[in-house]
Amino acid sequence: MDIQLSKIRELMKLALQDRIDKNDLTKTEIKNILYFANQDKIKALHNIHELIKANPETTFEYWLNRYHPYIDAQKLIEWLDPFYDKELKEDDKIINMDELPIDEYMAVLKKFMNHQPVTFNSDGTMKLIDEIDKYLNNWQEVTKSGLELRSRQTREMISIHKRTLVDPDYSDHISEEGLKKKNAIIATLEHLSDRINIRLEKYASLPEQPKKPAKSKPESDTYQWIKEPLAQLPELHSRLIDGGFIDPVTSLETFTVCFTGQPLKNIPSKIKWLESKVLLAYFIVSLINHKKIPSKTHIWKIAENVFQDATNLKQAKANITAYGEPDGYNRIDDILTHL
């Protein structure tokens, strides 16, 4: 990308608030906004399928009309796509995977499979494929944790692409050539996943190194709200439930205990977070950034104590640093800013 992610996200936020005119945007800004809006839409569709699995009585159309990350992404795409088609496509001088004929498209993927250099456009999947391929070819940089991270990324991308094939907004309009391209991408990702698994099997066959005795850590308390907990925590509790972030069965008593520095034994039950782990990590870090909890708090350890299924949040935070703010971050910002 030719522009800072934070600036693009701010432009997207202003656009959704109808506070900017698209004619005032540069061509680079439009391309970047469309890129991230399309990525947000794919992620939103993935999350919608997870919501349907968790709520089988609901339908796909039900969530399309209510899930704000999808609605926001679609609004931005519809706002800019006609302008992009008219003004910008003629400027593209790099490989655009979506517009290549199927035989040329397959030739590009074949080059990749044979580890030949290919210049991709800004498509997130192709960039991920290229980056992981380069990582695997750099033996000095490969680690077990690095392979495990890229294995998760590859599996998630395969899942996302397969799920888009059952999205009626996509599958009802895809051409035979487009379907072949989609299947070729999935096949390439699966090939990449196999390469990663072969490397991981080699690590599994190595003898384990003796572990150093773990240092005992003092039991952490719950989060300690800095200012006006009696006024702010009930409002935060209500807005997180209304926004679909936490389970509505979470009582105010439970929520208050989790944010007033009380002993762990006082927690009636853990809070069930309904959004992604990445967004939970963003929420917790934002509590520090908005000066709601002390900066020296052991945030990840306490998170495991007060939230259900809150392991590996530190890694989720690393993904934010690497790939930018997650879907829904602006709603978190809005809640904490107006407390």
C-alpha cells in the first residue's frame, strides 16, 4: 500500500459518516479504501457464517441486514466502485488476477508453484501467498512458531475462500471462469499448507529440549478501573451488550467485579465475548489507551481470568500490529471515547 493504514481507516470512517466527498480523494486513496473494504467484506462474511453456526435459527439474509461490518464494507464498495471503474482501471500496470483470462491466470499460479518470481496486484490472498512462500524459502528465518502462525493464516484463508462460494451475493453471479480461478486459488493455498505441514512434521520429530523450571507468578486480580467505576462501568456494560460484544446474560455484578480489582474468587462467572479474539485484544489495549485501566496491568493474564476462551490474545495483538485494526474497532473507539 502507498499510504498509511491508519489514514485509510480514518478516511473510511469519515466516508461512512458522510463527511467527505469522493471527488476529493486521490486515486491512491480510492484504491486503498476499496482494497480494505473488500477485505473487510470477506472477513464479515466469514464471521456471519460463524454467527449462523452459533445461532442456527437465523438465516444468512438476517445477518446481512444486521451485521454492521458487512453493511459498512458494502456501503463503501457501492460508494466507490463505479468511480473506480470509470477513472482508475486504465492506470493499473501490474498483474490484476481478477481480469486475466483463465489460461494466463493459471500460468501465473504455475509460476508461483514452481517458485518463479511473480508481481501481484494488491489482492490480499495473493500477497499472503507470496509472503509465505518467501518465508519458507528463507531457511535461516523459519521457526516453529512462525510456521504455526502461517499455518493458521493459510487455513483461515482457505476457509474464507470456500465460504464465499456459498455466499449468494457472490455465487449467484460468478462465471465459470471465475469459479475456476477461485478453485485455483484454493488449490494453491492447500499446496502451500502442505509445504508448511511438512516443515512442522520435521520439528515434531526433533527431540524436545529440557525446559527450564517455570517461575511462579503471583495470582493476578481483575482489572482495576481508574476513574468513576460506579458511573462508567454500568454504561460500558450496557453498550457492550447493545453492540453485540458480550453475551446479554452477563450480569452487571459479574461485569463490575471483573473491572474493580477484586480477587478472582469473587468472580461469579467469566464474561463471554461474542466478537473475534483480535477485537477482544483491541478492546483490552484500548482500555489502556483511553486511560481506563493502568498501563502496567498484566492485561493478557487477567483477560484469561475474566473472559471465556481468552488464550493467545498476545498473538492476536501482534496480528493487529502486522495487519491493522480489526473489523469493529471504530465501534469500540466510539464506546470508550464517549464514556
